Amino acid sequence: MSSNSQWSSRVGFILASAGSAIGLGAIWKFPFWAGANGGAAFIIPYIIFTFTIGVVLVMAEVAIGRKGRGSVVTALRSVGGPWYALMGALGVLTSFVILSYYSVVGGWCVAYLWDAVGGNVTISDPQILKDHFGNLVSNGYLNVGWHFAFLTLTCAVVIGGVEAGIERVSKYLMPMLFILMLAIIVRGLTLPGAWGGVEYLFNFQWENLTSNAILNAMGFTFFSLSLGGGILVTYGSYLPGKTSVPHSSLWIAVLAIQAAILAGLMIMPAVFAFGMEPNGGPGLVFITVPMIFSHVPFGSIFAFFFYVCLLVAALTSAVSLLEVVTAFMQNEWNLSRKKAVTINWVALFLLGSVSALSFGVWSDFTVGGRNFFDLLDYVCTNFMMPFGGLVIATLAGWKAWPVVREQFRIGNNFGPGILKVFHFILAFLAPILVLVAFYQGLFG
Ligand code: PHE
């Protein structure tokens, strides 16, 4: 995509945005966050957040992008003025920082795909798998090297153009990922003891509903919908003028939530069946999934396709993050696409390497018990992205509501009632929820 091109169709836009939404957030992060935050006490708020403030903020971002055109800074300036342009720049920074550590996890996917090619991932001994994962992340050369590989792939896609390569590929691989996940779920659920995992995911207990679980659920809603970093503003700016924004946004939310729930069902039953801890941390997916593969016929072939799909899912999200920064540099700094991507390649490699090394040689550096990687993720997910959402909500709900309302109306016959609901969510509900969550997170 260049800054003045457009998606070829509504489906193209939905697929690209869903591609951005569905990624490591759903498949890697969701299971271990749900595990660490009391299962249903995390999932239920996540679903509620998604279908209230989540969808409406997606709509608002897309609407502002389409109205303003250009990068997130350009669009926010044209719809909201110079102050909002500055807030847009904060979104660019958020996307940049997220991509730096996202690429480290993307690197793990490349590493496991590499293992799968060699037939080395279908191991049934949890200790071996744990050691294998621990070794990968704590070995600086390996972790930085795989991060570099993933980042390079991402840069290559963004230079080559989003619609030419990645869109075409993901059209086939994303549905395949769903099918593979369903197959893994079926196998996982038929293991003895697996049902405990389903109960863990869906059995709601009040005492688990802590303010921290709610803050994390809200942060995850932003993360999973790719909100607050300017992604949907940027993608929205390529949206043809007649497409219905609310309709497409609902699709994005439904697809994102479905991916996360499927991932939870893929991982949690296996965790219980194999007697592991549900709060096993970031290695959970990389340890349990290979164990399931060791319990199916042709496990290594399954594993290979699974990691291909996972890598593509991660790549489509990483591409969207890089696209935000690239579009910004093209629009605001007049850099060529190639130059912008090259600068990011180097800068992201350096910053990401610090995250990569924070599992090994630099693991002693912690803030509040978090290593550098966790710290970036915590700040971006729980603060920067919700703050970006707050910016969009105040712009769409207060300053530019008439403009946003016009965008919402295109292609729809909304009565005044539903528009009032959208307006209420943008002007009041979203800002209040974000502020309460901030307060809880900082002082609660
Ligand atoms: N939504 C993506 C995922 O779940 C991650 C992401 C976050 C992408 C923010 C873009 C912006 O993997």
C-alpha cells in the first residue's frame, strides 16, 4: 500500500484488518494471560469490553482514517488539529515499540517452524519441551538471531507492498489456521483430564475478578483489536468511500474474539491433561502445542503447517504495525518507502534485541519484577494503547462527532437511537472506563 492507494474491496479491508487483529495476541498471549488472570474472570470482561468500547473505537479509528486520509498523524491533524497530530505521533511511537518486542515472539515462531521442518517438535516430555523453550529464549545469539529473521521478513513484506503478497497469502492461510486449530482442539479435548481446562476457561469465580484482571482484560482488548496505535486509522485511510464502517468493524471484532477463544480452547485443555500450570507464562503455547502434536498421527506434518500458519498470522500483525510507522515517515517526513522501512529495520533490530536479551544476559535488569520485554509489553498494552483509545474517543465523541457520524452513516440506515448509543460510548463510556482502569492500574 502506498499512501494514496486503496483496498480493492471491502473484503480486502476486513481481511487486512482482521489479519492485523489476529496474531500472537490471540494465539500466544491470550491463553497465558487468561491463565494468569483467573480464566473466565478475564475472558468475560474481555468479551464485554470488545463488544462495547472495542467495536465502537474500531469504528471511530477507521472513520477518522477514511475522513482524514494519509498516516495517523496526517489524519488526526486534518480531523482534529495540531494537538491531535501530536497524539497521533504518540500512536506511531506505540506501534514502533510494540513491534520491537512483538518481533521477538515472532522470532520464536520462526524458530519453531525451523524445528518443525527438521521434525523436532513432536516431543511428549514436558521437561524437554520446557528446557528447549528456555534454552531458545535465554541464548542471546539464538533469540536475537530469530528476532532478526522475523523482522527482516516483516520489512520485506512492507517494502514489497501489502496487497500484492501478504493479502493473497493470508487469504488462504488464515482459514487454514482456523481449521488446524479446530483439529488440535478436538485432539486436545479428547485427552484424559482435558475437561479441567474448559472448566478453568469458562467457570466464573467472583474472587478472581480483581481490578488487575479487569485492567489486563481491557489492555488485552486494545491489543487484540490493534487499537490505540493508529493501525486502524492508517488502514481506514485506504478504505473506499462507500464501504460501511460499522459493518466492517463488527466483523473485525468477531473474528478477533473467535481466534482468541479458539486459542484458549487449544491450549488450556492440554495444559490440564498434561498436568501443567495454567499460569505457565509466555512459553505456554510453545510447550503445550508440541505435546499435543506428539499425540496425533502425522504429528510432525501437522506441526509444520501449524507453525507456517502461526508465522503468517504474526506477520500480518507485524506488517500492520510497521505500516503505521512507514506511512508516517512517508507522509510527514517525505521519505521514500524503502528508506523509511530501512531506518525502521535498523532501529527495531536494536530495540528488539534489548527485549530479546532480557530473557538471558540482561534478565537481572527488572522494574517492578518485570524484565525489559515484559515492561514494554505492560506499558504499551495497559497504558499506551488505552491512552490512544482515549484520544480517539475524545476526538470522535466530542470534537469531531458530526464528521464521524457522517462516516458511520455511509452505507447504513441507522435510526437516531443507535447513533446515540455510539456517541454515548465514545463521549462517555470509553473515556471513563479507560480513566478508571488507569487509576486502578496506578493506584489500585
Ligand atoms: N492485534 C495484534 C495481535 O493480536 C497485535 C497488534 C497490536 C497489532 C497492536 C497491531 C497493533 O497479535
